[in-house]
Amino acid sequence: MGFFRVRQGEAKRVAALAIRDRRPYSCHMSEPNTPVQQASAALRALFEPTPLQRNDFLSARYGAEIFLKREDLTPVRSYKLRGAFNAMRRAGAAPGAHFVCASAGNHAQGVAFACRHFGAEGTIFMPVTTPRQKIDKTRVFGGGAVEIVLTGDYFDQTLKAAQDFTAAHGATFLSPFDNAHVIEGQATVAAEILEQIEGIPDIIVLPVGGGGLAAGVTSLLRASYPETRFVFVEPRGGASLREALGAGHPVKLPAVDNFVDGAAVARIGDLPFEQLSRFSPSDVIVAPEDRVCATMIELLNIEGIVLEPAGALAVDALRDLDAEGGLEGKRVVCICSGGNFDFERLPEVRERAQRWAGLKKYFILRLPQRPGALREFLNLLGPEDDVARFEYLKKSARNFGSVLIGIETSSPANLEALSERLAAAGFDWRDITGDPVLSEFLI
């Protein structure tokens, strides 16, 4: 589609020299004033380039050089400001211009911030179910430049209301990813990497939701780093890019798990897919939501880095790359796309992380209704096993009662041993930890 142009022969020649010398270079050597460079320069009125930081903890763990591109450190704590700002700039944003978007998260905050910067008018549609914290942050970023409209229980309803409003008022609708100038703005992440990294990355790991960030970054960096491997990461409950690559065209997922809300998209964008269709399903890693929680907790506890679930996807994918044997000695860039995390969600994140690590399980125990039965069960617990939940559900028969019990421990082996002891003692029990229906209803 021609978003990012470079003379192919010149790019290959410079790439070969750079690979030989293990030094960085930029695709703009032959075109010193590309649209992406213009967008990047314009962004400096809002914030300095986000840091590209070598992470010693992850580098030591994986025997590699792991760099984090910290998009969680923009003024709105996500990369979304880049695309919103650039699309407005390209549309000639000025006082009196009117922009509309539909978003319950980072895109809304980016649009609000950019509206305030340009002095433009913004109308931001958000679902009625949007957490108050996100509404308040969007309002703060927009100041008096934006109006927030809460409508619809589901995003599809909110999106339709925003598009109808746009048509009725002659405003400009800003898609979070299916817009050429939004993609161009997200490509400024890649422009900064070109200037910041020493040497050539072996792997670049990108989170994917609607695909705007991945399309922008790969379109720019593939010309600069032709031998670099690009890896895409989606949440298990929203793997729309993988499905689209398998089908050869964008498809709508029948259901989406919204836990990784910054990347849980039912259908990859049409424009991003045009840029990403050259890749294969094997280039996509699908990350389990509970494992993403473990990565978030680890980065928070060890590194003091606060990432939202989507922001942790790229780091989480290192587990899979390491299991493939593809990390040792490599130079890897992980793009941390955002850090808008509501700490009210921390108990849920910790819970899911423990379940993924095998440190917490939930059982439904059929307990005999006789003196001493509960003591017999408690005596089966190991010295490091802790009862985190104990609740009678109902009396299932005259002589038995069902109990919901949660056990926390320090090692997965402890819970395996407890299961063996329960079976040997003749207790009737069922592990419901991995049952999504029962877990959602009871836990």
C-alpha cells in the first residue's frame, strides 16, 4: 500500500554492510524525509522517544540480550497516542476540527490527549460497562476538549453509535488500527528502535490486537533488518491474526476472551492484514491468559514494571521462544505496548498466575457428615499447604455435604501429592481448577 517507501536495491546493500559489521542503520538513508520520520519528528512536541532498555533479569534467564521497548512510558502509558496523533495531524487537526472514536481503553486516551494538544473537538464513545477509572483518565487527558458518551453494553453497539454520530455530524472517525495514518503513526516505534539499538536484532516480538502496531513496525523494519525474525503474540482468547493467516483473509472469531482487553480483538483489521499477510500462522505465538498474569506479576515484583495484560504479551512469549531453543545468544526486542493497569484487578491477576503455576487449586470435596471427617481431611494437608477457601455449597445427600475448597502451596508437587493422599484415603473429590464454567460460577 506504499505507507513506507525505500529503494529496494539501496536497502539491501546497506543491510548487507550492517549485518557484516553488526551495526545499526536506518532505511531513511536513501530518503531522509519519509512520512514516518515526519511523524516521529512531530511527536517530539508531545514526548521524547520511549526508552529501549536492556533488561538484565530477562537476559540472564534466557542467556540472551533482551531489550524492552517501553511504550508504557508515553504520556498516556501506551503506544496508541502515536497513531491517534499522527492521524489527526495528517487530517489537518486544528481548533474547530471534530474527531470521533469508539474505545474503552488506550485508543480513547490517546485520542483525548491529541485532541487537547491540537485544540480540536473530540467525542469519545465508550461502553456503559467501562470501568470508572478508564473514563476518568480519558476525561483528564482530554481536558475540556472532549465529550465522553457512554452507550451500549457491548463494544459493537458502541462502535455503531460512534459511526452513526460521525456521519450525522460530519466529523472524522478515528479507527484504532484500520487507518493508514494510524498505522504510519505506530511505525514511529520502529523509527525509534532504528536510532536506539546497537547492532541488529535477531528477533522482534510484537503484541497483536487489531494489528496496527505490528503492521507499522514490520513494514518499516523489514526493509532495515531483512534477516530479523518477527514474532507476533496474541492472547489465546483472541487469536484473530493467526486465524486470518490460516484462512488467507480476515475472519471474525466466534467468541473472544476479553481479559487481555488491549489485544482481545475478534477480527484483525483489513489494512493491517494487508501488511501482515506475508507471514504464516507459525509466526504467531498464542499466549494463555493465566500465563500472561504470571508474567505481569513477575515483572512487577522483580523489576517494578507495571504492565497491562496486552503490554506483557511480548515478554510472555519469551517462554515459548526459549522452549523452542531459539533465544540463547540472540538479541531480542520485546515491545511492551502499554501499562494502563487498574490495581483493583491485581487480586484476579495474582489468582490466575498462581493457577497457571500450579500453586493453587480448587476442589469440590464430598465430605461425610460425621464427627471427625473434616479433621481427617485437614490431616492430609502438607506442611506447606494453606486453605485459602472453604465453603459448604449444599447438602448433596443425607450423609454427605459438598465443600468448595481452595488450596495454596509453594510447589506444584505438593498439590500432586495431596491428590494422591486424597485418593488413598477414599475421599470423593473433583479438581475444578481448569473447568471454565465451574470456575467462573463458583470462584
